[in-house]
Amino acid sequence: MVKEKVKSGGPSAGAAARRAKTWRLMKRNWLLYVFLLPAALYIAIFHYGPMYGLQIAFRDYKAVNGIWGSKWVGLKWIKTFMDTPRFWMIFKNTLGISLYSLVSFPFPIILAVFLNNVRNVRRKKFVQTVTYMPHFISTVVLVGMLSMFLSPRNGIVNLLVGLFGGSSDTYFMGQADYFPHIYVWSGIWQGMGWGSIIYVAALAGVDQELHDAAQVDGANKLQRIWHIDLPSILPTIIIMLILRLGHIMGVGYEKVYLMQNSLNITSSEVISTYVYKMGLQDQRFSYSAAIGLFNNVINFIVLIVANKTADKVSGSSLW
């Protein structure tokens, strides 16, 4: 009987001991929690707090009635969005551009591997500076540069095309077929250098003795990159890919909207721009909130599936 009492009290005693140990560690490192507090408050106020208003996606929101006073309509707005004639065009454009944008994923890795193998310090810093600088160009300036470069009158691209015998008056920004290519490849140019930073840092942690041993065995540079560098940073690559897939439907609003015009609207209208037009221009707040929720639910599902798949295939995952 005594043994049964000891056994039944064992787990609770162990849990109490763990709680006491945790509390002692927290008291000992209280200053770290003070530093953590501003970040926790920021996330709670600006990320979790606004989720209170998510319920307007399920209500016929009227500003005069407030959120709780507005009529509950359930999934009405999501059904309205899916029934609109433009739904498949918007969904296809969003998914198509997002999948096409995945083409950019290997470029920061390739650049990081290249920089890691440059031994001349001055040359390496020069390449890093040149590739990092486009990241600091604002989206408005970037789109302005694209408009100038692709202008049918005096754009450098049309000038080069004309020199090689092609048509020199093509309005690239006004053609729907060119829009995804302009969007994606300008994004690669702008973000490749900045995106390579995390991979450069990961490559800096690769044990140099592995390279020395491989060189003794006769491995060339390409073989060492393939069998040492890439496997060493593979967990980082997988984590970054999972995060990227978690935003698969998150085509940036600002750049798309600035590049958009009446001539390329059939390939440039995406969920984010449609939400802006419905929510702020037409003031259909419930409708736009429902569309945004629909988009985020898809991103969340893709994130869960990608994380689970990566965990099974490689053993690396977010959680």
C-alpha cells in the first residue's frame, strides 16, 4: 500500500521538482526575461491583438454597428469571392506568380557558395556590396527603374533588342505575357544578395578540416562544394524553403500594384491587390477580410504539409 502511494505520488513529485528548478533558473536569469519582454509585448499587441478583428470576415460589418453589433453571416463572403467570375483568374495569377517565384530560391545559395570560395578579400567585398545594394532600393524606385529600362521610346532593353534586329518599340510593361517574368526576375536581382547572407553565415561554420581531408583525397573544388558545403548547410536550406512555401500565396502587394495597368491586368491581378481594391477603395471590409483569411488559410495548410514532408524526408523541420 505504501509502495502504491509512493508510485502514485512519483510523477507529481517529479513535476514539482522540475517546476521548482525552472523557477530557480528564471529567478537567476531574470534580466534576460526583461530584455525579452518588449518583443513579447510587440508580438502580443501588433500580431495577436489585431486577430480580434478577424471575425468581421464572418459578419456583415457596418462601422456604425461595430464588430459585435454587425450581423453574423458565416462563410457568405468566402462563397461570394469563389462565385465571382474573376475568382479563377485571380487565384491562377496568385498561384502562378508564387510558384514561378520559387525559381529565385537557389540563386542566393549559388551566390553564397561562390562568395565562400573567393579568396581575394577585396574582390569578395566588392561582389557582396554590389549584390547587396539592390535590396535597399525602395519598391517605388525599382518599378520606376523598370519603367525606364523597358520603355518603348528610350528604354535600354528595346535599344539592345533593336541592335540585334528585333522590334525596338515593344511595351513590355503593358503586355500580360511579360508581367510574371518582369516581376520574378527583377525580384531575383533585388533580393539575391540579401538572401545569401544567411547561407554565407552557415558556410562560415563548415569545418575546414573536412575540406583539407577531401583535398588530400584528391577532391576538386566542385566535388568539395557538392559533398561538403551543400550537405553542411542543408538544414538551413530546408528551413528557408519551408518558410518560403509558407508564403506561397503571399505575392507582394506593393510591387504588383505599382506594375499593374489596364493592359496587363489579366495577369497582374492577384489576391493582395484585389483585397486592397475591395477593402480600401470599395470599403467592403468584410468581403476583403474574408478573402485575406482564405489566402492565409491556404498558406497555413501549405506550411504544415511542407514542414511535415521535410521532417519525414530529411529530419529537418520548423517544429
